[in-house]
Amino acid sequence: MVTLIFIGIIGLLVGFLVLVAIYDLVQSKHTILRNFPVIGHLRYILEGIGPELRQYIVTNNNQERPFNRDERSWVYASSKKENNYYGFGTDNAIENELNYLIIKHSAFPHSPPPRGPEELPTIACSKVWGAARGRAKAFRPESTIYISAMSYGSLSAPAVEALNKGAAMAHCMHNSGEGSVTPHHGHGGDIMWQIGTGYFGCRDEEGRFNLEKLKEVIARYPVRAIEIKLSQGAKPGHGGVLPAGKITEEIAAIRGIPMGVDCVSPSSHREFTNVDEMLDFVEMIAQATGLPVGIKSAVGQMDFWQELAEKMVDGKRGVDFIVIDGGEGGTGAAPLAFSDHVSYPFKTGFPRVYREFAIRGIADNVVFVGSGKLGFPQSALLAHALGCDMISVAREALLAIGCIQAQRCQTNKCPAGITTQNKWLMRGLDPQHKSVRFANYALNLQYEIMELANACGVPHPSLVTLDHFDILGEDFSARSARDAFGYEPGWALPPQAEQERLWAEGKGFQAKARAKSKAALSAAE
Ligand SMILES: Cc1cc2nc3c(=O)[nH]c(=O)nc-3n(C[C@H](O)[C@H](O)[C@H](O)COP(=O)(O)O)c2cc1C
């Protein structure tokens, strides 16, 4: 009898676990459960009681890197439209932390006109891309946030699809990364095409740049701008790396590379080897396509930037935009020494570059973009105050679509199906669900950036300057951020006419875009 009861209980248990496994496999909301049926629940249970456990035995809310728990939880909650507020006050040691930034609010915050029920927040860029150089396809991005370069190859097909669909819903651009524009980028999101040293998607048999191929791709996809990659913060001076294990037949065909060996693109460009040649290359592409053309780089030796700014003063040639990536930036795969030690962090590197353009009076002619853990309201606001017109986000976007910071991007074993080409792991990522998550995150981020800007008393984040920030120091002192960064009054603001327009309008959000986004989000949910 006892044996029968025992067998019965075991049978029920097994039956229950089989039902759970079937449910996990069929549902499409949670990637981890689809990829790891039944045992995946352990993660959610541990996640639920993790804060209490960690509080005593492992880490506090601010210890983990690259993104601490507070940061990850904020992205997760924002992307799921859950409560992303925190109670009981800050747990940061405000008075003990080095370089702690304080945003100085106004006694009279800016109150924007009320938003309609259909309106969602996207903040339009305060500069028109390509306008200063009269590009035929100059445009004003509807969203100051966009998805930073991450190639198909380093990312899975469903991840790229989710990001592209999310970009369409949130009206933000999606940077292709150096692996070329692919069919997975063709889901409605505007594309920024990144051209790296491998010229993937626009190269000839010998691996040299081919303008005709570039034009063919541009004719097929909604490419809004071309970004020439000089370097990225996690591995400047190293070139791209796609480990052999992640190269499928499709990726090999798209890139025009062999299978079975790591795809390592050269550390520097073959089409230009100095600033003059680079500017000629930029102008050649801009004239042939009509698109704004810019560069992405981390910051190391400054002679390059000084020469670039100097050569742009006469207005004959120039880049339309400059993306500065901080040394703290992410990557699919890189040598540790490069990630840890090569190039300045964003807050050191960006101001050095901006200064070269500001002192020559040509900062208005360039759109500045920042990246490097800037996908949070307070860091994005500081980036605006330093002179960024736009913010690009990579890993924060991945967190929004389900990344759990497993830090296995280089192994092809990403448990969230994002940085892998493993069919089983990819299957868990439902692009439809995750696209909405990304869109929610991007819209919420802009909403909170705007709330901070309004608290400072201005109607648009581009009007926030370093005078709105202080840095706490020893003996309870507070130092002006403008002094600390060595900025002159008036730096980092948009062109005068644009400032006047933003003040006159009084609301930085884009009503029309928001109505469209709202409809797209409802349809997808
Ligand atoms: C998986 C992955 C792949 C990336 N691939 C590229 C790339 O192809 N080209 C590039 O310029 N940067 C690449 N990056 C760097 C990001 O575009 C971005 O500059 C950097 O991660 C900083 O932004 P974040 O702090 O918001 O992640 C990649 C980053 C990640 C995480």
C-alpha cells in the first residue's frame, strides 16, 4: 500500500513536471523557460528571493558590473511597463562616493503642456543630421535614443528582428553593426548602416570597398545614415572579431567570409590611412548616396581629433556626425586587456573631442552622439550636458529584450538566445514580445530624461548644460561640473535658432510620432 502511494506521488510529480515542461516549451514570453524548461523556473525563484539573499551574503544593489542590480532592474521594469520606482530612499553612499554627480533642480521646474492620452514620449533630436553640409537626405531623428551598433552574427536573428521591430515602434534608428544590413533588419525600423574595416555587405572579392554594392543595399532598406567605424570602446585598435562557432552559412554568405575560422576584420581601413583621405571617403559616400555620413570612434591619441576639427573649419569637407564610444563599452568578443585598458571612459574621452570642435566654433555643424552605459536617465542627461545631441544604447537594449548579463557573448552559449547562433537557444527568444519590451524601454527612457530636464527648468534635454550639475567632493564640498570639465559658458547647447524654437514650443516630445508608436505598441501586445 505504502509503495503504491509512493509510486502514485512520484507519478503525479512526474506528470506535473511534464505539464510544466510542455507549458514552458509552448509559451513564448520567457526565453529562459523556453530554452531551459522546468529548471528555468529556478532562475525566477532565485531572482525573486535573490535581493534578500544577496543583501546578506553576496553583493549589494550597486556592486555588480557592467550593470549593477539597480540598473538591470530598472531596465527590466521599464521594458515590461512594471513599476520602476524605488522606495525608502537612495541606497547610494552619496557622501562617500568618488565623482558623485548631483543634478541641480530648479525651484520652478518646467511644466510642459499636457500630453494627450494617445501620446508617447519620443524626444526629437535638436539638430538635423546632414543639414550643416547640405546633404540631400538630411533628416531630424524623431528619437534622441537609438540602438547602437551590434552586428547580425554577434547577435542572433530573432534578437536583431526584435530590436528592429522595437525600433519601428519607438521611432528610433537601429544601427546595423559592422556585419552589414541583413534581411533581419528589414522589419520597419530605420537603419543606420555601419561600415567597418571588413566592408561587409559592400565589399568586392578582394575585400575592398565597393560603392555599387553599397548603393544596392541602400536601395533595398530604409538606410538613413552611414556610419564609418574607426573603433569601438571595448577594443579600439583591434578590429572586429566574430568567433568561428558563431558563423553560420547565412552569415558567411552575407559577409562574404569562409566558415570554420574566426572572422577577424583588420584593425584599420584600407580605403584611407589619414584624416585627408578619410574626409575624401566621407564626402564621396555622402555625394553618391545623399545620406549623412559620420564616424564612430573611441578616444585615445588626440592628434587625430585636432587635425579633423582643423580640416573641417573651412567647411569644404566634413563628417556629419561623430559617435564617441566610452572605453567602458560592450562587445561580442574582445581581448581582456583591450576592454580593460585601451581608450578613455566616456566622461573623459567625449569632452576632449567636443572641446576641439567647440574652440574652433564648429560644434553646431556636427551631430554628437555618445555611448558607453548611457542608457539611463541621469547618465543620458549628463551626456546631453557635455554636448551629445543623441544617445546610442547597446547592452541596455539587450537587457530590455531579455539579456541576464550572463557575460557569455563570445561563447555562442547565451542563455537568453541573444548573442548566440545556437538554434535551441535562439528559439526561446520571441521577437514579437521582445520588440515591445525594447520599445517600452526606449520610450520610458526618453520620458524620464525629459522629466529630469524639466526638473532642471528646461523643456528639452539639449538645453541642459553642465551648470545644472555639481560633483560632490571632500569635506562636503560641491564643485561645479562646468569647472571640472573645463567647459566655456554656452558650450554643449544646440544652435541659437534651435534653442529659441525649443523654448517657444515648450514641449520637447513629438506628438505625431507618439500617436503612431502607441498604435504600434497596442497592436504588438
Ligand atoms: C554584442 C555586442 C556587439 C557589438 N558589436 C559592435 C559592432 O559591430 N560595431 C560597433 O561599433 N560596436 C559594437 N558594439 C559596441 C556597442 O555598439 C556600443 O558602442 C557599446 O556597447 C557601448 O554601449 P552600451 O554601454 O550601451 O552597451 C557591440 C556591443 C555588443 C554588446
